[in-house]
Amino acid sequence: MNTTPDIYACAGKPSWIYSDIVKDHFFKPRNLLIDEEHYEADGIGIVGSPACGDMMVVWIRIDDTTQQISECKWRTFGCASAIASTSMMSVMATENGGMTLKHAKRLTPEAILERLGGLPEKKYHCSVLGHQALREAILDYENKQ
Ligand code: FES
């Protein structure tokens, strides 16, 4: 299975080829929150993209004892790349018992892109939305403490 996107496939022109992992997370997004009215979050982060105007919301629940992210939910009005990258971000934030807040603050868009097998270059700005909203949600949680 080839998961590396061929960013410059067409005689030096950027292409729009997506990895199989990106397609999987776009068609089956993980941790999507549909009904936020009945969801009690410890922190909420909302960001908008200056590049395209799309919005992203991330809700997190924190284990107060271990300071690990026990749940990371999200919703966006963004594109396929934003959906896939935020889905992957939510998996990374909660896998193996959950990231500590310290670790989550150091999570980079590049680490998310690596797990996705990359994105077309022009979609990079979409991949940072979930990452930024997660940081905002952590700040919101910390401000409430
Ligand atoms: Fe707006 Fe991708 S074009 S999030």
C-alpha cells in the first residue's frame, strides 16, 4: 500500500493525490462530535482559518489525576484535508491511554502529517486547524483550573 502522496507528480506542478490513510480518515472520521449540547467537555477550543475562513471546534476531557486527554472530540466546517487531519489528531491525542497535556502542547502539524502519509502542499493550512483548536482547548481547560 503506497501511502506517500505524490505532491509533484505532474511535471513539477502540484498534484492533489491523497494518501490511503487520508482517504480512510475522511470517509470514516474518528471522534467526530455531532451532539455537543449533551457533551460535557473540560476544555473547548475554537479556531478559524485565515486562509479559507473555515472553522474548527475541539472538545477535550481530561483525567485530572494523570493530566492525560481521555477524550478528544471535534467538528469542522472545513474540507476533506481538515477532516482527515483532525481525525488523525484526535486519535493521536487519545491513543495509549491519552497524551499528557505537556505532550499534547508539543504536538506539531508535521507529526500529524507524518501519520497521515502527507497532504498536498496547498492543503497544509487545513492540517493546522485541528492542532490549533486542540491547543486552545487545553488552554481553556488550564484557565478553568
Ligand atoms: Fe478550509 Fe481546508 S480549505 S480547511
